[in-house]
Amino acid sequence: MLFSSTLFLFCFLPLVLACNFLLPVRWRNAWLLAASLVFYGWGEPFVVAVMLASVAANWAFGLWVARAPAARLPLLATLVFNLGLLVAFKYADWLVGVTTRVLQTLGLLHTALPELATLVPADWTLHAVLFTPEGHVRLPIGISFFTFQAMSYVIDVRRGAVAVQRRLVDLALYVALFPQLIAGPIVRYRDVAAAIVQRTVAADDLAAGVHRFVIGLAKKMLVANTVAVAADAIFAIPGAALTPACAWFGLLCYTVQIYFDFSGYSDMAIGLGRVLGFRFLENFDYPYTARSVTEFWRRWHISLSTWFRDYLYIPLGGNRLGTARTLVNLLVVFALCGLWHGAHFTFLAWGLYHGAFLVLERAGLGARIERLWRPLRHGYALLAVTFGWVLFRANGLTHAVDYLRALAFAANGDAARWHLDLFASPLVLTALAAAVIGATPVAAAGCARLAATRESVPVAVAARTAGLLVLALLFVASCVLMAAGTYNPFLYYRF
């Protein structure tokens, strides 16, 4: 189920909120858990079984770790189970393919390894549940998010950072809570533990939550979806036919799309959480205003970067074991960060690309950049991040190389067939202009100051009335596009 769907907005969400506020307090966790399972399994029930297995296992691991916090076996079992779950559903097909190619290159294998789907008889019900009609392992949506959440809970119990949760329903609610279930932010148990036990929702929470949700919905429907049409069309052009003008315009559109799509989802998740009595931490802090790649990662997908910092980078030694080890740790972390996004060499290359920039900045490039004029630092960071999106979005490494060649004006392409007028419609250009404003804190800060003005009562009332009117217009416009059935999937659903 999508946040940006009429079914969710006008059926599912009103029912969930109404029952949540009307039911006795002691039943609310069970109700939210049931609603979350319906939300997650809508249209594909098998994924609920995968998530429930993860919840039950990590609940048991948490109890085990709490009884023997110094023992290594419970932690090892936790890591093996959770990482094994990711490998089985997300990386198995890719690993079989890579292994086949490596063995064939070395001359150790003359025929391809059998596909995983052949290991289960085709007439078994299990075959249809686990595999697509094409023979690929089905990927449960959001598996990377809920696996990282569950794993971090057990690790924090072992570290003594949180108390073990003995109620299975409450732990299941933490993992399955529908606002953040599909595409984050990755929520730490310690940040919502108190709200799971007891929470209240004041009028200010309702107002702030609705405001945040509508802003996120508008980001998704009015900006991300609009530029996505041009970005997808340009990235679908064969690399040899791509012109520099189209390549740059397509990359600009995708740079806008991925930020407004993902930050829009995070805004909606944070807003829904607030309405339900949960305070999720921020996941984005205007990342395109960063002045280095290092700063970009302090502002982009904050819940993921801090997760890797706390549960991988620091345990590997962080920056405590010397410069060389620090640089290696950075590369390892970002290689795994890339693979976390998907089983493909383009994601691995994207992770290593960002890791290389962090290594270079740590090794001295960052100090030199700090001495530059501020606009030049912004330009450096924005270009570095933007070029990286080519690896993230490309259909393969060959396609990425062709695209980068077009960006570098090293390929002329087919300008007669693929010209910019095909993609740069007035609607797309308008969305891009709005994105330039929305990607910086200037407009938000101005609106906040205006809304908080105390110069006079009429000015304050007028400012707040105008804000509500704009919010209503954004919601109506988003619903119009939603009803029209425009391009709508969230990019991070596949991760």
C-alpha cells in the first residue's frame, strides 16, 4: 500500500486513526500492529510471514542476549540470522550469477550454476510463494529497513543501551509500525521505547503531523513524480545515442527526483508518527546544501549513515586505530552501504565512489576545500554527489560509463532523435524551479519566521491563514494527480 494512494488516504488512514483514538489505551498497540500488517501485506501476503519470522526470531534473540549479555553466541546467532535473511531474499540470485561468471572465467565451470528456483519443484506451493514467474527470488519490500531495525534492537540490548522487550506484541509494533516500515527512516528502539509503552497526542502534535505529512505528499506528487517522467525517459535512451544536453537534463531531474521522493516519504512517515504519538528523528537536513561529501552524508539519509557508524564503523575500530585503518574502515562501510541498496555492481560502485571521496577528504582534500570560497565548496559537493547518482540510477556499469561520457561531452549522440524539447516541458521546468527553492532552508525559515511573528495579531493571523491555505492547495493538487493515476512508486521501496 502506498501513502500516496487514494486507498490509503481516504480509507485506510481514517479508519486506523479513528480506531486508535477510540479504543482503550491497552488495545492500541495490538490495533496498530494489526493495521501495520495489513498495510505491509496488502497485495502480497507472503511478505508478512517473512517479517513476522524476523520479529519472532529477534524477540527470542533479545531475551537470550539479556540472559547472557557477555556471551558471544547469542550475538553471533543474531547476526547470522538477520544477515542470512538479507542474503537469502536480496542477494542470492546475484551471488549465484556472479559465482557462475567468476568460475566460468577461471575455466572451472563449463555450464551455468542452476537457478535457485530449480531447487524447489515447480508444482509446489512454496515455489510460487518464494519465486517470481521468471524464476527470481521474491524480494520482500522494505526488508533492508526492518532487518536493520530488528538487528539494532538486539545489539542495543547486549550493549545495555535499552531494556529487553518481553512483550512480543510491543516489539512487533516497533518493527512493523506502518509509517516507517517500508522505506524508513530506520528507527532505533531506544527512540520509541517509551512511546510504545505510553504515548499521548496533543492538538499541536496533530497539527504538526498533518502539516508534515502534506508537505511530504506534495514533495512526492508535485515534484518527484513530475521530474521522474523526464528522468526515466532519458535514462532509457541507449548510451550511444545520448546527447550531452539530454544527459545533463536527465541527471538534474534524477537528482531532484531521488531527494524529493525519499525525503517526501520520510516527511510523511515522521508526520504520521507524530499523529500516532511517536517522534521519529529527522532523516534529511537539506543535503544538497552541503559543502563536502562528508557533510553530505551527515545530512542525507541520516538514519542509515548513523546506523552504519554505530553498528559497523565504530566496531571496526572507527578512527581509533590509525589513519590507514580509518581509511580502510570508511571504504568497507561505504561498499556495504552501496550493497545495502541493492544486489548490483552499480550500487557497489556507487558506495565505493562515495567512500573514496570520504577517504580523500579525510586524507587532506577536505582541508584544502575548506580554504575555498563557499560557493566553490557547494559546487564541488553538488557535482561530486550528482555524478555519483549516475552510478546509482544507471541500468548497468556499461550504461553508467556511456552516460558519464555524454556528461563529459565525449559523445555526440543522436541529437536529431533525442533533443531536449522532448523532455523539458513547462511542467517539468516548473517542478525543477520549485525544487531549487525547496532543497534549501531559505523558504522554510522564512515561513517559520512569518508564522511566529508577534508584531501584531492581524499579521500573525494572516500569516497562519495563508499557510493553511497553501497547505490545503498542496493537498488538493496532490490528490488531483493521485486520482489521475500518474507515475507514483517510491524509489526506496525496492531497497
